[in-house]
Amino acid sequence: MFDLSLIKEVYSKLPERIKQTKSNLGHPLTYAEKILYSHLFDFEGLTKFERGETYVNFMPDRVAMQDATAQMALLQFINSGKPATEVPTTVHCDHLIQAQVNGLADLDVAKNANKEVYYFLESVSNKYGIGFWKPGAGIIHQVILENYAFPGGMMIGTDSHTPNAGGLGMVAIGVGGADAVDVMAGMPWELKMPRLIGVKLTGKLNGWAAPKDIILKIAGILTVKGGTGAIIEYFGEGAKSLSATGKGTICNMGAEVGATTSLFAYDTSMERYLNATGREEVAKLANGIAGHLAADPQVYENPDLYFDQVIEID
């Protein structure tokens, strides 16, 4: 399901763009900064942007939409006159299915109640080269993790749990339908340069503890607004000990503290997950530039110098 040519293109530019960014800014980079700066809409106009102050134009690699917000977004895209989307785009039919009885029964009810909506979404998707995931094909953020997410990439999705893809080292941000249309039409996507919150995880989970407990601890520290306007970047030996799906759970729930998104650096757990989901080629490509798919060593040595806030959890 993944677009290998897209990933190859991103990876071919990433090392040089990171090198140029470090040279221009004059300091080591966090992993989030590497992805953000390498996805500037106008990379030639590279300059230092003030976190939490400057609005910046980005060019994400992918767009994903759920069925409720995709309706108006696709109507707007049709009016753009474009023959196809400028970036790979997918539509996922999951939000209009209501849980009442059981999976099959609820699916049948949704198909009947939303027949015209599904037909519209599918026909427009087919016309404009958009990937269409029919009702019952899966939950949007899980389908993305299993098929489309890749380390070092940047995507937007019309779902608050789009950051789930951070479990595979991707900057994935939840947006509204209008933002999705802009990117689909090849226009820049504007975002205020996020603040950076570093979370150092030491030790390992044991006993009944699960990855969800980590983000619940973070929520207790940051509360529901503490992550607003910030990207949460996890690192440390504790981060490496978590599975890719465990990382995804933590990133998914970052929305509950208001975070713009969350992510982990590329490691062996992500490599195993890519291999297990039939993306061995992506794992090989990521291994080839693994040094660029994490923060610079100096950041991990002195995180207080490079993050706006640092939290340590054992």
C-alpha cells in the first residue's frame, strides 16, 4: 500500500537538507526539527524560525481524511480544477459507523444510512487518484500506521489521532478539511513553528505497566493544555524498549494534552514493525539513513539546551 517512490524521493533529499539546516541554524537538531525544516515549502528560503511565534509554510508528504470531513473537502477540491491530487491522498470510511450492536450489524446499518455519502466519496476518489478505504476496512489512524507511515516523513490528517503515526517516526498532524484541501491542491500548509517538549524515558516497563501509562503520566504533568502548540519528542533507553505499536499509542494520546503531535526516533522496534507489515524495502531505506532519523547526539547529551521543556520519567 505504501508509495515506495515517494519515500525514496523524501530520503534522497533528507540528508542534504538536514546538513544545510544545521549549517544555517548553527546548532544540533532535534528529530522533530530535522523533519520540519526538511519539509519547508520553500526550502531555499531557509532561515531560523522562532518557536511558538513564527508562522511557517510546509509541504507534507501525504494527506489522509476520514469520511465525515472528507465530504466537504472533496467538494472543495473538485472546484480547484486539478486533474489529480498533488500529494498522495487517502479517504477512510470509519467515523460514520456507530457502535450499537456488533461489528457486522453496525456496518450494515452504516452502509444503508450513508449509501450516498460512500458512493460520492468512492467515485470522487477513483476520479482523482485518491486511495479509498471502504466501510469496514479499518480505523484511519491504524490503517495509516500499518500501510502508509514511514520514518522521517510528514503528513496531515483530518482526524485528531493522526499523530499515531509518530510511532513510526513520522511527524503526523491532525488538521481540518480546509487544510487538507490546500495540500491536496499543491498549496503550502501554514503552521506556527511548534515549541519542543523532550521526554526522556529511562528504565523499562515492568509488571502490569503498559505504554498507555506513560502518556497518562505525561497528561498528569502537562494537563490538558500543557502540550498546546508543541511537539513532544520521546527519547532515551526507555523509548527504545517500547514496541512500535506501544509508541503509536503514546503518540496517539498526545492529543489529550493538546500537543501538535508526538514522535519517537527510528529504532529497531520500528524496523521490526515495518518488516512484519510487509514493508521490508522501507526498512532497508530507513536503515540506510538511520543517523538522520533521530536527534543529533549532542541533543541527547544536553537536552535542556535544545528543548523548550524536558520531562524525565523512569
